[in-house]
Amino acid sequence: MMQKHAQISIKGSAFVALAALCWGVSGGIAGILLADGWDAFTVSFVRGAIGLMVLLVWLFLSRRTGGLKNPRLWFWSAVAGLGVAGNFSFYFLSIREGGVAVAATLMYCAPVFVYMVSFGLKLERPTPLKWAAIGVVILGIVLLTGLYDAGARSVTPVGMGTGLLAGLSYGIFIFGFSYAARYGSPQEILVIAFTVFVFLLIWPSDAGQIVAAVTTTAWPLFLILGVLGAGVSFFFYIVGLRHTAPTTASIVAMIEPVTASLFGVVMLNETLTGLQIVGMGLILVTVTALSVASTAHP
């Protein structure tokens, strides 16, 4: 029995790792496209639109559509869609302003925002340990973005702000998805969420670039970005969560910012100072510990 449970846990962790790897690579691919002059909103839109097509196929094959008649499923899935639209868009804007490594790490601060909102709404009791962890994350942000030295700052205020907003948006997505899961299947939720996403981002996107994305020589990058970053990755993640403990998933998910950072350094020639690396380490380790603690002691 224990061996079977271990096999299930390994299988779940592998799927979560694949999802995190897909998201990390997606950040790097977006960095390439943005460096070539593509608009951040357009790249986000194309990613989500292709992802929606993949998710529609998953929904069709699963035949789990019983919850689509429930208005609460639509409402909370729409909230999730608002969150994922903000997450993709702010993340890519942050990449354009500060680089892949910095943007991915700032986005990973999402659990901190969830804690702070929970404290404000009195959904969770603040403790000295949690406040200390939040303080460490803030210190990590200061070191990562160079806020301690305005003259040597390598990340613009826009890059820092949008990176943190990407994390906040991710928190909104998780919030909406969690409530929607009470009324429908993951496939239904994601299809509704990404449909809302497409309608939201069609407005700020560049129509000319959307059309050009189909005929450009860079179309394979757009295809990989959408299939991996907004379609297959969510399938991997949902399946992974079914077969592993949330604490394990929280740790394994750290592969995303690490992969994105390595992609930025190796493929995009980004550089990180010693203090930035220290700041990145403080953020990743502390946020992972917070996530593990929250799932181990609900």
C-alpha cells in the first residue's frame, strides 16, 4: 500500500513538474518575442487563444459539461478568467521592462498577496512567523529589483509593479478557480476562464500583430507558447494535483521561476548580480515555505 502511494505521489509530482517546466519555458519564449518587437498584450492574447482551443479539445474528450448550466460556475470561472488575463499580461509587461528572471520571481510572490488579503478580510489569523516571512520576501524584492540603489537600479518601476501585479492576478485566478471547482469540472472552469480572457484581451491587443502572428516566421514560437503555456500545462497541473499532496506540489512548482530564470540567462543573455541572486533565493525559499505551511496546516 505504501509503495503504491509513493508511486502515485511520484506520478503527481512529475505532472506538476511538467506543468511548471512548460510555464517556465513559456516565459522565456515570450521574452524572445517581446525582444523582437511584439506587443505584450498581443503575445498574451495569442497565448490564451491557442490555449483555449487546446482546452476545448480536452473538454470535448472528457465530456464533463454538466456544470455549465450553473450560473455560479460561470461567475467564479469569469473571476478566474480575469485573474489569468491579468497574470499573462502583467507578466509579459514585466518581462519587457525587467527581464524574464526578475519577472518570473516577482510573479512567484503571489502567495504573499493571498496571505495579506486573507489578513485584511480576517480569513486567516496573522502570526509573527507569517509576518516575518512576508518581511523576508519584501527584503528579497528590494535586493532583486535594486530598490536599495536608485543609481544602479536594473529594473524599472513599471517592471517591478507589473511583476507584482502578475502575482496578485495569479492569486485572483486561484481564488476564482477554487470557488468555481465547487460547481463544475476543471475543464469547464478553464474553458470559461479562457473565453473571458480572450474577450478581455482582444481590446488592448494590436489587431495588425494578431493577424501577423499567423503568417510570421515566428509562428512556431507562438504555437509552442499557446500549446505549452496555456493548454497542455494546465492539463498536466490538474492531473498532477489529483495524485500528489498540495505541499509537494508547492515545492515542485518552484521549477517555473527557476526554469524561466535560467532561460533568460542562457538564451537571452540576461545577467544577475550577486545581490539579485540572493534576493531571488530569499523569495523562492520563503514563498515555498509559506505555501507548504498553509497546505500542511489549513
